[in-house]
Amino acid sequence: MKDKRILYVSSEVIPYLPETEISSMSFEAPRMVNSKGGQIRIFMPRYGNINERRHQLHEVIRLSGMNLVINDLDMPLIIKVASIPKERMQVYFIDNEDYFKRKATLTDEEGKLFPDNDERAIFFAKGVIETVKKLNWSPDVIHVHGWLASLLPLYLKQYYANEPLFGHSKIVTSVYGNGFDGTLDKNMMEKVKFDGIEEEKVSALASPTYSNLMKVAVDNSDAIIVGSEEIPSELVDHLKTIAQPVLEYKKPDEFADAYEAFYQTEVLV
């Protein structure tokens, strides 16, 4: 992995959010690559329940200041950064007052999904890509974790298809079992189509369930990792139909060698 550039894009990362399968792997995988001489960048949303003072987040003025158009609205992009103590790993936070100020991640106090989670996902995907462009940092691998990050493969392969910085980048998506019940906003497909993405590429989002969101991510990725011991049967069946390489679930104590081998033999080829 020496000198390989790996971009990790996740909906959650420890120590900034509580430990889950996703937040743990979004920390352990970059740490593994870092320890083997790879170059890594980590991106996540700056949710309002992340303690900025305790984690020493600060705004990066040179990266902030652009506007992203989401469903015909101009939304300011703010970039913050912090370092994970003792690990020498930088984390970039995608922020916006409207989408990420509330003191919660994906649901309200009653456990209901926020009605704008679809727009937050679009903003996060575009925000990551635009920030990486400003950094002028061309990743060899982009590894996506969590459904809020799941639009990134679609936007890279469709909306940013002609962006030379990502010309050789390979996309890996981890598919986890912890999704959500119900659907995101029923107009999500129209909001994505607003960006000029063809309907046939996002037809699954006519019903934006967790499984359909992940199917779109899978179909626009170059390789897949099963991140949970159990994932929805609908996704199990979908993975049987694709041509891309799939790494089956690995336990936390055995993932490191398996992920490294998968990157090198199935992704970086």
C-alpha cells in the first residue's frame, strides 16, 4: 500500500461519533493503510452533535466559500478539519448551516429520519468531490461507508465523469446491514436528475429505500466489500448479479490483511 492514495468517505467515524460497525471500520481501515505507508484522507459530515471544541475542529478558509446547487438552491459549503489524536490522520468535515447544524445525525429525538436526508446526501457527495478537487489530490481508491455517503459513486461516475483528477480512481463501496426503515423523500430521484443524471441510472431511487440507495452505489462502484455479517436479502441477491469483485464479510480481527489484498489484487489493477 506504500504511497497509494486512499480516500475514505463515511457517514460516521470514531472518535467523532459513537462506535458502530461503520464508524469503527471508517477508522480502522484508514489506520491500516496509514500504517503500511499509504496516504489517506477521511471525509465525513460535520453533524451538530460533534463537539468542535473537544475535537479541535477548525474551518479551512481556503477550501470553504463555494456554493453547491442542490435542487436549484445555492447552499454554501464550509470545510472543517481535525486530526485524530495519536494517529496522524486528518479528517475533513463537510458542513452547511441548513443541513448539519441540528444536534443530531440522521434522525430526530423520536427516531424519525430527517425529511431532508436525501438533500444532505447529495450535498455531502458533491461537497467531498469539490473539496478533493480544490486539494488537487488524485486518489487511487475511494472507499465509501454508510448510506449518507452512498451517492458518491453515482456522482463520480455520472456527474463528474469527465473530471480528470478522478480519471484513474477506483471506487469501493462497503455494504452494511444497518440501514433505515421506510424511504427518504419521494422526490429524491427528481432532485438527482436535476443535476443532469439520466433517469435510467437512478430509476431505483423512484422508491428511495435503504436497499435501493445501496444498489445505486453498488452499480456505480468498481468493487464491493460486505461490511456486516448480515445484510438485507435484497442486497445479497443483487450482489449475485453484478460483475464487480466482491469481498465477503471479514471479522474485525481479520479484516486488515483481507482488505489490503483486495485493494491490491482486485481494485488497483
